[in-house]
Amino acid sequence: MAVVKSFNGFHYSLELLKNKSFGQLVAPPYDIISERDKKRLIEDPDNIVHITLGKNEKGYNEAAQVLKNWIKQGKIQRDPSPSLYIYEQEYTINSQKERKKRTGFVGLVRLEEFGKKIIMPHEKTMPKYSLDRLELLRATNSNLEQIFGIYNDSTGRIDAILEVNKTSDNFLFQFEDWQGTVHTIWKLSDQNAINQIRLLMNPRTIIIADGHHRYETSLMYRQEMREKLGDPMEPIPADYVMMTLINIKNPGLLALPTHRLIHGVPENQVKGFFNKAKKYFEVNLFANEKEFYEYFQNAPLMTIGVYSKVEEIWGTVTLKNPEIMDQVMGTENVNRYIDTCILHELIMKELLGIDEEMQKNKDYVDYLRGTKDVVQVAKEENKYQVVFIMKPTPMDDVEKSVLHSQRMPQKSTYFYPKVWSGLIIRLLED
């Protein structure tokens, strides 16, 4: 089912790394880089953001020219042998002392339409971002950043192969990012090990954990290239895309919540929120933030935390009866009981009057990942009216959603840590 293969990856040259640390050259994925981070990253003329951020005042072709120049100048080199790349991330979360390790591999995966149920999305996307990535792909003809996919291998055989091949002979790079995550890359060129991984991946399906826009972009680009070439029978480079693949059973795989911060909504719609919520929810109110979090940590299922900044009230709302969501979304929708669906469909639409288009619009809703203190952000920014504090979406719910070919609301999951850019590049013309 899932077709995986090795490739001749491009990466920063060992010659360049004699004078620069690898950490100077790499960056988070394009879509989570803040303006502050961007200023820091672009200071180095060889940082990957000069390509991955795409359009500048000279358009997308400028990014393509930068890539060509770096290859010509020897700043980026091509691996001589087809390889898979082992990618380990060692990290801590928030103030916890325990360090976790998440290991996967970077390879090429044959593109499949979602209808085939071989590679499947789990969240809704926003089309305008896909178009931006399509323009960059057309200009560079390269996979600059990896799509992050997860697969289910309860035997752990693929993980075992990766662990055995984390050797000094295979070592390529290591760096620590500004959040303290240590990223390590090994090159796996042993054909026997590669074939074992390919065979073990073949009967499996892949869930897109992160990079839905990039995957949809690659599908569009494949269609364009096949039409241009007269739809040849043999495979073409655009039939494949670069992905980082991680076992859903890997102990280091972590999904965090994404909180919602509401602003710009007429005040009469947000005032008295807890009274409105009693129509569908059991409401608990708390004297302060400390009391709220003490309760929220072990709150019942289908509970969402709420901080009404306009009224300075802390509380939680717990759905009274799951049948309410049966009526709102229909019993055929397997996502109807997850917290983000309850929030988007019942609270935001029904109680606050924030429809689907407004939910996508940053004029009304900001999304904040679970690694940041959402309450602190809300207190520092005067514009926020109500904050919804979420719990992580369980991985079982993600799998169930995908198996039924249904998508969760946007930003239902936040897989941590992110797969960084600038580690490996794949040229489609190669």
C-alpha cells in the first residue's frame, strides 16, 4: 500500500560546516516562524529560510535562484548513494525534567489521492496556504521541507532497524534548537536495511500529522507535471514526496493541544458566556487560575476550560449529554465527541455566533500551541475577550477519524516537537 523509497538527498556541505554551526543554518517549518524569529534567522545569509519562506519582493524565483547558487557554490552537496535518513529528536516539554526521544526516518513516499485511503489527512486545511506552497514548488522544483507522517507498527520492527543504524559511521549532523530540543541525523545507505523498511511499510497506511498543505500542493504539482509530459506510464519524480515518518507507537510521539483566543466579536455576544453555556453544559466557576487548573487537570471527558477576560471569570464547561452532538453533527460523524468539534460546532457557532468562515479568520480567532502559556498571552494582549483552554486530542481519536475518512477541525492536534527544515532537501529533477 504505502510505497517508500530511498533517494539522493541534498544537505549543507561538510565544507560549509567547518566555519558555521549546523544550528545557524536550519529553521522551524515556514508556517510557525514568528516575525521575531524571522529577523533572527535571516541574519545568516545561508539559513534555509531564505528559500523556505518563499515569496519576497522579487517573487518566488528569487528563492529558486538562491538554492541553485548554494548548490553551485558547494554550500549544499548531494549524497552519492540513495539513502533513508534517520531523524531523532530528544526534548523536554514545558518544565518537566524527563527527556523524551522521538525517532523516525526521512524518505520518499509515493503520492496517493486521499480517496485511496493509503495516505490520509486528519485535519481541515485553509486553501490559500496550499497555493503559496504550490508557487514555491513550481519555482524550485524541490521538496524543501518534510511532510510529517505517522504509521502504525505495533511490532516496533522498523524502530528497531533505525536504532541499530544510529552508528558513528552513519552520523551526519546534530544541533540543539532554541527550545532545547536536540536534533540528530544519520544517513542509512545499507540496501538490506532499506529494503526491510520498505517491505515493512508496504502494507501500512500513513496519516498526515503535519504538512497537509504541502501534501495537497504536491498532489497538484504531480497532476501539472503529468499533464505536461503526456501522462507517461513510467514513474516521474513528481510522483513522490519527501516525508518524515514516525511510528504512532513510538514512545516519544507527543500531541499537544492548541488553545483558542477569541477577539473582535461584538461584546454582547461574549458577555454572559457562562449563563449561555448552561443550555448545553454543566458549568463550574473558580475563584482564580490556581483553582481552575487544579480542577481542569482531572476534569471529566468533554470538558473545555474557559477564561472570560471581559468578565474576569474562570470556569469549565462539560457537555451535559453527548446526544446533543448527535443532533448537531449527525451520528455518522465519528469526530462529534472530540473537544475541538464541541468547541467549534456548539460553543463558537451556536453560543458565540462565530461561523466557520470567522473561525478561519485571524480577525476573530487566534490559535496558540500547548507549549506556550495561553493565559499569560491573553493577559498581555488587550484584544482578547475569551480564551478556550483545550486538552490534547487522543491518538485513538485521530486514527478513528482517519479510518472513517473524516477530518477534524483545523488545529485539533499539535505534534511536538516540529520537524525542522534545512536538514535534508530533495530535488525533483535529480
